[in-house]
Amino acid sequence: MKLRVAVLQGGRSGEHEISLRSARSIMDAIDSSRYEVVPFTIDKDGKWSPRPILPEPGANDIDVVFPALHGTFGEDGTVQGLLELADLPYVGAGVLSSSLSMDKELMKRVCRERGLPVVEYATISRGDLNTSEVRRQFGFPMFVKPANLGSSVGISKAHDQAELEAAVRLAAQFDRKIIVERAIAGQELECAVLGNDDPIAAQPCEILPSREFYDYEDKYLLDQAKTELPARISPDETEALRGLAVDCYRAVECSGMARVDFLLEASSGMLYINEINTIPGFTSISMYPKMWEHSGLPMPKLIDKLIELALERHAAKKATRFTR
């Protein structure tokens, strides 16, 4: 009997189109001898096609769900909550970890509490876009980001006061909370993590942007950014980075998969955790599956493992009592 795998794609997010590309790659690579794929598309208004997976056990006779949804209403714990209500196994992080990891500021708080290195940052509310406080904390340049989004949507690098104010207004269009960080000059690095209770990290890669930083256009439109796999760092730096990737993964109580992004500052040699993505991209240019392929786990086997981890976590949860 084949397992019926529901692949969720699209979604109410600025990353809708990226989700469609990730889902297509997953469906193309999945082992059709083992799985029957049932795609569900969520449009930008939140409408499902075909009808939605209902919040009831055994919904649509689905065995396991693979959410290929990036950003808000997909990677932030909302869909994960629906799947918990439906008592369906699903690939990736749970509700709390998804929500926590999606919020860049809260993720940094947790990492800092665990003693993990994060770049100095401050937050601004959409209700008060005054930038005087961040000007006192950081010199230019600064990075300005919506706290809850991905794929570099709404992110700007501000070199002066006029650019800072424009960047804050842009980020405020995408979230009520804006995060401002000291800009780090150095290497952009990524590391793939896989597992539940005993996560492991792949060989990290390096991103070489074609622009001043790795923005949305550079990631998905220009086709000019380059990557180095493995990353051009020393063996000691590689092991330190892999260890920090697992530490970050554990700190936010992640499961299934995640990609942890880093900055290696050229002037100090300091390695900083930038963010964690609980549903990393699976497009043809995405580095999460490429890092695992380089580490000996090709895409079809990676999908097998992710489904196995989803079923394992669901079975473990079944051992928990929810009534007296």
C-alpha cells in the first residue's frame, strides 16, 4: 500500500510563488512507487483547491502531510495548528517551534538566552516608526527586516537616514514588528539540519550574492548569485558552524528539518546565527536539498527521511495522555 502524501503549496504569503516551485520539486522527486501524492493549492486569498484538509481525524484519508508553504500562514505555526487539530502527521517543525522560528526577534531572544551568538538588534513597531533609538545604537549601514517573513521579502540595507526611514516604511508594510540589525561585513553561510531528538547537520555552504546582499531578486529572479559547497571556511570553523546549527535547532525545539543561516564577520572572525527557516526552500536552486545531496542524501531519500521523521513524531505524540 502506498502512503498518501498531501503536499500543501501556495498560501497567503509574499512567498506564494516560491512555495509553488518548492512543491513542484518535491512532487517531481518523490518516489512514486512508495507514495501517492495529493496536491492541495492554497491561493493568495486563502482558498483551497480541492477542498481543505478538515480539522478532524483521518481527514481525506491522508497518511502524512508535506507543507511546502513558506512565510506567513504556512511556516508560522498556523497550518501546523490545523494539522494538529486534524490529528495528521506532518513534515517539519511543530506549532511552537514554527511560530517562534518565524519571528526573527523572538528567535534571537531564545538563542541569546542559550548563550548562542546573534547580531545586535533592536525592534520598531508599526505604530511608532521613530528611528532615533536605533540611530543611537548602531552606525550605518543597518539591515531592516519584517520580523515575520522570509525569502528576503521587505528587507533593505540602509546606508543613511533617508534610506533607513524608507526601509522601515517598507518593512512595516509586511509586519507590525520591524527588526533592525547592525550590518555584518563578511561571508553568508547556510547549514541544513535534519532530525527529531537527535538532529544532525550537513556540510555548510556559502552564498555569494551578485548584489550588495542576498535579496529576493538575487535569490529567485536574476540567476546571478553563486554558491560554494562546501563553504570556503576552515575545518574548525566548519565544525563550529555545524555545532551552532544544531544548538539553534534544539534551542527553538525544532523537529524534522530546518536551514540555519549564519554570518561570518571578516573583521572579527565571529560567527553569528542570522535566522532559522523551518520550511527551507526545495526549488531547483535551493541549498537545503543540495547540502544533503552533497552529504550523501539525494532528494528522493531526503523526502523519505522527512516523511519517516513526521510519522515518528506523530507516533511519539500518540503516547501522550490528553485526558484524565
